[in-house]
Amino acid sequence: MKQDKYILDLLDEIRSIGQLGICFCKDEYDKHRYNRLMELAAEGYSSICKEPQNIILERFKKELGYITPKIGVNGIVFNENYNILLDRRSDDKLWGIPGGWAENGESPEASIKRELFEETGYEVEVENVIDIFTRLPGDFGQPHTSYHILYLCKIKGGSLKISSESIEVGFHNINDIREWHKDHFAMAEKAYSTLNSEN
């Protein structure tokens, strides 16, 4: 595990050097060298994370510029029985808290409002931040660092619907759910512990 962590940190630095170099260098020979660094990083990530090298490389090429962690947003919505709004995702068939990646030109609060509406049909009001979760390279097979802001939200309109990203959507007691997407059970537990500490 310690060896994998060392290799992932090394690959992350190689990827960052390659992406920054491609973005800012002017010399064509240097661009070729930086592209080669990206290929080596993608090859290394592929062997550890078990994702195809070409998919990882394409993802890296879309993220040129100064490399910062990706930002995700997730929204906790309770009903009157303190069950949580969950969706069973169509990509991995696991249960999770609605959310997604923050987009350029949006505040994180605007992103979670959009994501919740797209995935559940509910219009929400954002109440506060519950916590921020960190995923490092290698966690859940991902090749990059990401931060995930967990918001407490309240329904103010709309009606429940299922999007193309979900198989099922509804309110559930987390103890009845056995198969969770990535760290979403930890997010749900954190939401409950925060709720209990405030009551």
C-alpha cells in the first residue's frame, strides 16, 4: 500500500509537469517531451487503477492548464422521517447521494442545485456545508485528486423524477442500503451525525 502511494504521488507529479508544459511551452520538441510524460503517467495510472490507458490520457488532455483538484458537489435532502434522498446510479448500479462535478461559470451552490434538479426533479435551497470529502489518486480507481463538497439542502419545489443517470430515486433509511457508490455511505453517516449533534 505504501509503495502504491509513492508511485501514485510520483505519477501525479509527472502528469502535472506534462500538462503544465503542454499548456505553456512554445517549442515543438518540448511539447513532444511533455506529451511523452503524459503518456507515461497514463500508462502508470492504467496499471494501478485498471482503467484503459487511452481513456485516462484523453481525460488528461482535456485538463490542460494549471492542475488543481477536481471539485464535486453532493446534496443531502431529508424527508419528514429523516430518510435521505438517494439514487441508484445507472453507471455502476450502486446507491449514492445525488450530485456531480461542479462546472465552470457556476458557484458550487449553483452546481448542486442544478445537479439535484437534473437527477431528482426537485428544486432545492442550499442550507449549509456539512463537510468536504477528499479522494486522492488511487482512491476508488481514480487517477486524480478531487474534493467533494457535501451540502444540506431543502426541497422548495419540483416533483420526483428519474433521469437517464439513475435506475431508481427515492428516500431511504441508510441502514437498508447495502451497496454504496464510492464514499457515499460515509457522506450519509456524516450527515446524520451532524444532524444529531445539532438536535
